[in-house]
Amino acid sequence: MGHRLPTILGKAIDDVIRTLNEQSGEDEIVDLVRCVDRMKVLMTELSESAKLRPIIDGSSNPTVVPVFVIR
């Protein structure tokens, strides 16, 4: 699974960027850019063997997203 997560995440980033390029609304563009930035940080953490930690949703109603960096 160690090699699959970066591959899956890379494809997700590519998909969000494709979606971003199809958007015209400012709010949607800003949200998608933030999403890509957060996924890139996660990708870096995966490649650097970061410690296990929850990812906190930054929305107006913060919740813990059940995704973890696993090494």
C-alpha cells in the first residue's frame, strides 16, 4: 500500500486540476486551489515518511476527516 497511496493521490490531484480548469466561479476556483495545495502537502508528507496524523477539514464547520498519513 505504500506505493499505491502516492499514485492514487497523484491521480486525484490531476483530476482536481482538470476540474479546476473547467470552472468559472471564483468561489469554486479558490476552493479547488486550496484542495490541490492541501493534497500536495499530503503528497510531500507521504514521500517523507511523516508521522500518522488526522487531516482537519478547514471548512466553516470543522470536522476531522478520517484520512491519515501512514508510514
